[in-house]
Amino acid sequence: MLESLTDQEFNQFSEKHPNNMFFQSSYWGDLKESTGWKKHLVGIKEDGKIIGATLLLSKKIPVLNKNMFYVPRGFLINYQNEDMITLFTKEIVHYVKKNNGIFFKINPTVEYQQRNTDGDIVVDGTQNKKLVDFLIRIGYQHNGFTIRYGKDLEPRWISVLDIENKTEKEILKEMRPTTRNGIQNSYKHGLKLIEIDKTRLKEFKHLMEHTGERRGFIDRPLSYYEKMYEVFHKDGKIKIMLVELDTKEHIDHLKLQYETTKTKMEQAKKEGLKKELQSQLEAVDRKIKDIQKVQQEHGEVITVAGGLFMTFGTQVLSLFGASYREFMHFNGQYFLNFEMIKYAINHHYEKFNFYGITGEFNEDSPMYGLFNFKRGFHADVVELIGEFTYVVNKPYYFLYDKMFSIYKKLKKWRNHK
């Protein structure tokens, strides 16, 4: 029998569940309520103990005066137990009907078939093809094995680094040489990682806007980030980070390097060594002049990159990452992600989740650069089983489907006017 759960008991259950993700938390429900959704926390108990639970989000459909339901990242149940899936589905169907709903969607955090860092299928690896078939057999409609962004409410493909019981050195060793070099070079620039509070969210928003213009996505309004921070920060489930370059400190470091190299050159007796040190000296001098120019144009302390990270359950999840194009040569994103990986290791998280990618792994893919960046950290490609719809009221769903198709066509037409 399905029953309502408190925020506290639901979060405690969710954080320990193998399929946990911040989407399945009371915090996400609170955030979505600020955007017009309604939060439902429900579960099944056995001898007073929760054995399955979920956050359900509902929203009224205009004209029809009915509700649609969404289960972000799927039920928190044992997906290897068909009886449990059947029971939980039956209870949710009853709940949705009772609450004037016509359908619900789920997109479980369950792997479809195991893949490696390159996206290749692992021979004899984990696979859940039978689960997809079973869900279809008991009434779910599958949205398909999508490859790109757009068709699913959340990415079907994600990138995850396993850090459980690993050290920083072990993680570094497993990375691709180019990524390791990018990380090592970033530390030579004197970058600093700063956790910001609500008073500095405008800086992060500006960084996201710049990245959106560069990558071709529309950023969320500042109010969304403010609400997100307010909801998740109260229990320490979010970290918004900026990577800053202190130009004065960096110039001082380079000047010290210049003087040390100059002394070595003056003391060198071999002509070949002198020439090598002279070349190094000229390179450092160029760097000093470049940084001085940046300092004059942008000030003493400059934000070069940033990110928004969720720290819920057993993983740190990188939800948003951003950087200024003109400062990308400082390798701020390498610095940011490795610093947060170290944070995750030191705080005993099991995974560092780079989150969304697409299922295209060739160099011609428009999203290849994003995949390749995350792959460089030795993160595995995780292909999820995808999105499913369960219709509980067919006549109304037929009307909704027609209305939604017309809405999409009108929206497309307006965008092309």
C-alpha cells in the first residue's frame, strides 16, 4: 500500500539507494514547485521500513483540466525484482488515477548495457535488455534508444568516474596523458577554487550566459539559480564554484621563476645549456607580459571558469560547467573538475558524475568535444535504459498527444518566423 513520506524519511532512504541521484530528493521537489509542479513523496513500507519510494511531480494540463506526472530518474526500487516492479507500478497507477492524472513518465538510473570509457560495449558486461522488455510487457511505452539530446527529459547517456576506494594518484594515473597535462599545467597558473554564496550568483549566471552563447543553449534565469541554491544549500547538497586567477600572484611567481632561470643561465658554463636557459627566460618573459596585459584589461582577480555541483547521496554530480573563451588557455575546467574530484575522494563519495553526453563517439559528432573532455578523466560511458510512459487514461492521453503535437508545430513555426 502506497503511503505519503516525510521529507526527512524520503531523503534518508534515497541517499542510501543504489539508484540515488539528487533528482530523487525532496529538495528537487521543492525546486520544481517554484516552477509550477506539485511534489508528491510516496513509498511502500514493510514492517515499518521503506522498501520502495519515489518523488512524483505533477502538473495541470491546460484545457483538459487533468494532470500529467513525472518521476525524475525513476522509482527507487529493486529493478531486478519483477514482483516489486509490478507492485510499485500498480500502486503508482492507482495513485495517478486518484489524483486526476492521465499518464506518468519515468527515466530510471539503470544501465542498459555496460560500456567503457570509449563508449564501446563491454563483452560479458552488465546488461538490462530483459528489464526493458519486461517494462513494455506490463504496460510501459518505451521512448526508444535515443542517441542525442532532445527527445528525453534527461540525458540517456551520462559519463561517470568510479572513485570508490581510489587515491588521487591512482585517479591521475588512469587519466589520458593530455588530460593529466592539462591538470598539471593549470596548477602553474596559480588558479584558486572559490565556493560562492548567494551574493555572488550573478557572476556565475554571467559565466553561464557566455557559455550558452558559445555552445548554443538558452540559459536559465538568475531566479532559478537563486531558488536552487536556497533549496539545496540549507542541507549542504550543492556547491557552486568559481575558478579565479590572481594575476598579481601569478606575475610574482613568474618573476621569481625568471630570476631563478637567469641566475642558472649566468652560472652555466656549457654553451648549449646557456642557450636552452636563454630560451626558457624569453618564454617566461613573454608570459609575464601576457599576464600584465590581461591584468590591465580585466583587473587583478579574474574569473576564468565555474561549475555547479550536486553533493547528494553517494556521488558528486557536475550539473553545469562554464568558462570564458578568452581564458580557456589557463585550463580552468581541468583545474575545477580535478579539484572537485579530490573533494569527492576526500569526503568518501563513490562516484564523480560528469553527467550528460550523447551516444555519438566519432569526431564528426557536434558533441564530441564534451565527450572527449570527460573521457580524458577516465570516466566510463553509462548508457541508461531510457524514458518510459505509462498511460492510465487512454482517451484523455489521445487528446493530450494531439494537443502537444500542435503546440510543438506552433512553437517551431514561431521560432522560424
